[in-house]
Amino acid sequence: MSAPQAVSQDQSAAIPPFKLMAQITAYRTSQCIRVLVELGIPALLAQDARSVEDLAQATGTQPGLLDRLLNHLVNEEVIGKNDEGRYIALPITRHLVPGHPQSLNNWVACELDPLLWRSWENLTEQLRSGTTAFDLAHGSAFFERHAQDSAAQKRFDDQMNGASRGIGAVVVQSMQFDPGTKLTDVGGGNGSFLAQTLEKNPGTEGILFELPRSAEDFDPLFEEMRLQGRASVINGSFFESVPGGADVYLFSRVFHDFNDEAATVILKNTKRALAGNERLLLIDMMVNDAQAGARGSSQDIFMLTQLGGRERTAEEFSSLLAKSGFETLSVTPTASPVSILEFRPAV
């Protein structure tokens, strides 16, 4: 058997850049998945194999047009087709069904909604002006705009809550606290991550520090912890102050929402609340070549366009913390996309 021959520059130039072509057109499949979810087809296929006529009748669509969309998603292995020509759910399809333990249904509904989608049209202008693409598209910042649109806020909350439960279930396995430890989850959303942490660590208590929200927005497990007297809520903004009195402070996927200047404000407000012997845990993606790769840079560009935030390496986090008077103690990878960075006030 002869050795493989090197491809000459002329030969290489004649080969179409298939990977690049697929990257350019990837949005087509993304939008087909969005429509699949909007129509509720993954849940229908999870029940039984369906003909295109059945699916069209159930979704109020035209069979011929729907068939073309579904055929593309068969080719992309998002759904399947049996020997009888009926569409079927594949194992991956079930991750698009609401209620699945690792459902991506809410992620699709939020990220591919036109509200976020239109931001990308302004990325070139953001690179020139420095103004976040979302702000350019909608005339207001991400959280301001969502506060004015209850449907958009629900989509975002649902996505974040699903991510918190999924990531939290993995991360809490690496977090151990002695009975009697008091935790404060800074910017902890609906309390799902704090509740999982308390459940994993019997005898601990927790405070959720977050902007005001209605009682029905809290995670069910967190509400259970409140009824048990193990959890409570303090309302406020970490841009103004952070409550003192805890042994451990948690920052779960908080800092990637903000640029360095805004993150520094949060850290300085936190430092003012501390007695000096507290542990602080930063739970976030640590972007580096070994762990994150394209997934990390993709998430970084999302934060850039939507919130003006960024993903950071562990070294960048440590540098940011040092400027606010903290020292890094350790960085612990987890089986999820995030790591746990432990820090404390510098001695």
C-alpha cells in the first residue's frame, strides 16, 4: 500500500470548502428546528409515528410544505422516518419535548426568537461603535427590553431555569459545606441553584439575593426550602449593595452577563459587605483551548451581541478579582460546561 499523497495547492483550490459552506448555511437548520418546536411536532412524534398528513392536520399547516421541512430535519438527523414513510422521534428528538429532564425546548424558543435573532444584524455596527448589537436592534438594553415584554421575559426565565437545573445538578456534586453554613446566592434568579445546593448539603441555610419577582416565579424546590425555614429572600440590586452575614457567597453564571467595568462594581459592592473570612465561589464557564474551544467562543460572541458581556479564562477571572481586592484560591472543573473558582478577600 502506497503512502498517501500530499494535496497540491492547485488541487486544494479545486476542492470546494464544504465545512465553510456548512457553517454559512447552518442558520437554515436552526430556523427549521425553531419551527419544529413552535409547532409542537417533537411532542407529537414522541407519542407515535405520524404521517405528514396527520402532522399537518394537528399543526394547521400544508402537508406538501411541511413535508419539505421535515425531510430536511430527517437529513440532519433531528427526526427520523420509518420504512412506511411516517415520521418518528429519534433519541435526540426527545430533547426538544417539553418536560424532558434535559429538554432544549426553552432554549430553542428563546435563542431563536426574532427578539434575539435580529440582534445579529447589527454585529458589524457593534464592532465599529462599541454599542451592543441588541441595544442597536431594539433601542434598549437586554434586561430593560425584557422587563417591558412579559412573553420575552418568560422565554428567557424558562431558558435560564432549565440551564440552572441541568448545570446545577452536576455542579452541586463538587460543592460540600458543613452543617450550619449560611450561603448567599448573589443574583440567583428563581432560586433553583441555591435550592439544589441546600438539598445536597443538609443542615445549611441560604439567602437568595435577587431583584424583586413574584412568588410564582420561584423554583418549586426553593419554595419547599422556604417552607422548611432553610431559605429566605432579600431583594436588591448587586449594583447598589450586597447583603453581609453569610459564610459563603455564590455567583452562578453572573459575571459573564457584564463587561469588566460592571463586574468590578459587583465585586466592590460584595467586598464592602464582607468581614474578611468568607468563602466566595464563582461558577462559570472558564474559556480556554483545552476545555471550551468553539463552544466557548460561540458563547462569548453570544454574550457580546446580546448583553455586552463576555466569557473569560480562569486567568482573566483571577485578574479581574485581583483588581477588586480578591485572591484566587482554586479552580475546579466539573462534568458540566462550567468550573468552580474559589476566591476570598486578599490578605
